[in-house]
Amino acid sequence: MNTIEHWINGALTPAGSTRTAPVYNPATGEQQASVLLAESADVDTAVSAAAKAFTSWGDSSLSQRTRILFAFRELLVKHEDELARIISREHGKVIDDARGEIVRGREVVEYACGIADALKGSFSDQVSRGVDVHDFRQPLGVVAGITPFNFPIMVPLWMHPVAIATGNTFVLKPSERDPSAANLVARLYAEAGLPDGVFNVVHGDKVAVDALLDHPDISAVSFVGSTPIAKYVHERGTASGKRVQALGGAKNHAVVLPDADLEYAANHLTAAAFGSAGQRCMAISVAVAVGEAGDRLVEILARKAREVTVGPGSDASSDMGPVVTSAARARVIDAVAQSGKEGATVVVDGRALTVPGHESGFFVGPSLLDNVTAKMQAYQEEIFGPVLAVIRAATVDEAIALINANPYGNGTAIFTGSGESARRFQREVKVGMIGVNVPIPVPMSYYSFGGWKDSLIGDSPIHGPAGVRFYTRAKVVTTRWPHTENHSAAFTFPTS
């Protein structure tokens, strides 16, 4: 059986790892590989390689960096199909969804290709007599990324292209559930001409995470995952003197007003709730049906949920693949069962679904719950599976209050034909990313991605302008070139 190794200093290496974890094919339920789990010494080897590489990469020209990133971008295009199949095989999502993930990640590479513009400083002439001031930004050094299973290409691409383009070196700790895509990305960087040690991959579990958070030679850590772990990463990383980006969980609501096109809204809610088996941090898991929209919306959603084709990600006819592990499947099944016990109406029940020929796969079908309340488990917990809960609200005020009372604030959406309602909604909800008739409002690469409340621990969003600021420090330089005969100095602050 294949063993997936680390990528350190430009080559695959087992380093000192002895522990492994299984990597499954979620569509079959069978183990297809093992992945090495790094020890602290392995992390130290990767960080040492990155630190050595930084001595030259940190002084590399903008032209050199962008030339390599342009080449890397073209290799991502060339290997898109191979990457998509790797993602599907280890994560379970359908091939087209995997391709979409690659494209959205590649957009950040394209943003990083124009990093010279984002790094331009400012200059002020003659701030005092014969005195000028300018500023510029410099890289931090060695930085790290700790990324989740649900987007094994896209989320890391939200981090390392910007970090590398700004002159840092990078150590990636991807999810051990679907690790292979990270190694292919490392090989593509090498083929693009990136010097050895600038991009490294260490596979692992909590041991590797803690080693990265504690390592004295790592200046910053970027993290995406659940809120409890985001809080842990932020607390431990900042205690070690690091900058930390820590993006947590979500409970994304979509409000549907009576004046919305309900067929349009239901189409998009179905895709947003059940695409990638609901395993997206921006998935819609709660539909808030306002007033008379409720009954008709549930009727349409139920029909569309039953029409979703569930099957292996490699099958072009599949709309939705399996969840990532048997434990994830069990969690979804339990959440639907508990909702029924608490009084919700299970309109569509996906618990008993089996896929012929894949009976051991981690499949669970779409489930639609109606008459859910804010006190139920299905509302309070992030299920991270193909479950859409419908809550009824009498007014848009009630819907906004519901969203604002939720501890998460990652993404939200409103479906309406009213510009006044949409404008009011986007101003009043306490959520970081908002869609108007757009169910999954993931910003483009030249904006930054980040929620509010428990969806973002700390205050640093990811990629875009915020990413440039996160991976660099500013310097402000005050300059005077005096005449040789002028040696006078004042004991007070200069004022002219």
C-alpha cells in the first residue's frame, strides 16, 4: 500500500516519521493509502529548510517571484484534471466540484502574480525642511498553514501563493484525511522553478500542529477549521509570539422573502446545502422562510432534494458524493434522528440511502428538516453534512434577529426582488460575507475572506489585501540629506 511522505526541501522524504494514518476512498469505504504523521523533529527539519531558503528568497526580486507564480499558475491549469481526480478520490466530492475548487484557488495565484502592485509603498516629499518620508513592506520569514479536509487545494491556495509572493517561505500541514493533493502542488512549484525549501509539506495530526504553533522560527500561522480548534490555534500561536489567522466554523443562513422567485431560490439553496455533501464552510445549512414563502418553499425544496443524484465522485452523473469518513456519516444520521425526536418535521430523510455497488461507502442522502427551532440540535450545531434545516419567521426583522443571535457569522444570503429589503439586510446582519440572490458569497481573490463572531478568531481575514498585510511588516523611513555645513540640531520636536 502506498505511503504518502512529507515534502521537505524540494524532495519527498520520510524524515523521522514512524506513525501513520489511513487514507480512505469515501466512495468505497476502503483504505487506499497510508500517510506519515510527523513528529516534532520532522517539523523542525521542514522549518529549518524553510529558514535556510528564506535567506535568499526574502531578498529575491519581485520579477523573479512573479515569473515563478505565472509558471505555477499555468501548471495548475495543465494538471487540473489530475488534481481534481486526486481530490475526488480522497475527499469524495464530484469531479466537477473539485475542478471548481481548483479554479477558485487559482484565482488567488493570479492575484499573487500581480503582487508588485499590492506591495507598492507611499512617499511624502518635504514633510519638513529637507525631510522626506516613505514606507515599504517586508516579509516575515517562515510562515505556516494548517488546512482542513474539505478544500484540500483551494484553502491552501488562499495562503501560500500570497505568502510566497511577498517573500516568505512556507510550511503546509494539510489534513491527513486527503493529503495527496498537497504533494502534487509541491511538485508543481518545483517544476515552476521555486527554489528548494521555499514550499514544504509536513503531514500529521495534533503533534505536528503543536510543533508548528510552538516553533520559535515560525513567524505566522494561518488556520481554517472548526471554531474550537481555531480558538486553540489562536491562543497557543499568539502565546508563542506569532501572528495568527484563525478561521472557524459556520452556521450559514439564507433568508427567503415572499417576493423572491421561489424556484430560483430553491434551486440555489439545494446546490448550496447539498453540494460537496454539505462539507463547505460556506454551505447553506439553514433556510429562513419568511411569512407566506414557507409552505411553497418547503414543497419545492423537498422535490429538488429528492432529485439529487448521489454516487461516487468519479461518476459524471453524480450531483453529490459521500461524506469524508464513516464517523461523519454517523454524525449526520444522528443529527437527523435527534431533530425528529425534538419535534422537527423530517420532510426528506437521507439516512437510509445506499449506492448500489458502493454499499460500504460513506454515503448519506440529502435531508430536509422543517419546523426547526433555534433550540434544536440541528440548528445549534455545525452538522457539516447534507442537511438543510428550515426555520419559519413571520417578518424580515425576525429573520435578521435570528441570524444576529447565532454565535457564528461567516456567510449569509437573502433571496428577494426588493432592493430596499436587500440593502437593509446587508446593513443590519452581523455577518462578514453576504450574498444577495447569491447563496455562497465567497469573495473574489482581490477581496478578503473572513466572517464575524465565532467564525473568525482574532481580526485577520485571509487572502486578498488582508493576506498581503498579514504576511508582511511595514517600515516607515524618514530621510534627510543635509548640506555638509549645516550641523545644527534642536532639543525639541521639529515643526517646520
